[in-house]
Amino acid sequence: MNPSAPSEMSLWSEEECRSFESGLRLYGKNFHLIQLHKVRTRSVGELVHFYYLWKKTERHDIFSSKVWLEKKKYNLHPGTT
């Protein structure tokens, strides 16, 4: 069994979830950078494990919709803030 990805993961706080999503937006799937700069309370293995669970949730769907809209808005009006 891999010690970095425990079979039973402790619950993540709302702050950890938001930090994870912020890191994912900034660093993509570079879990080392997300852990280093955003979610220092979890190991890289826990981030990877959480990512695959998170992808199956409604929270991921909402995140993906927001990211897609942000990209679409930027493509329609590049350089505007």
C-alpha cells in the first residue's frame, strides 16, 4: 500500500478545498507546487488522491464551468480586466 495515498482520507476543510482549487487554477495538475504554495497541510499523495475523488463531484463541475467561462471571456476580450 502507498503511504502517500491513504485508503481513508480525513475530511478536508472548506479552506483546504478552496486552496486546492485555487492552486489547480494557478498550477494545473502540478501537485508539488499546489502543496508547496497552497495546501501545506496535506501531502502530495493526498492531493492526488483528493483530485481523483474531487473530479467526480458536483464541486468539480462548478469549478470547471467557472474556469471555462473565464477562458471564454478572455478569448472574447483579450487584455481586458
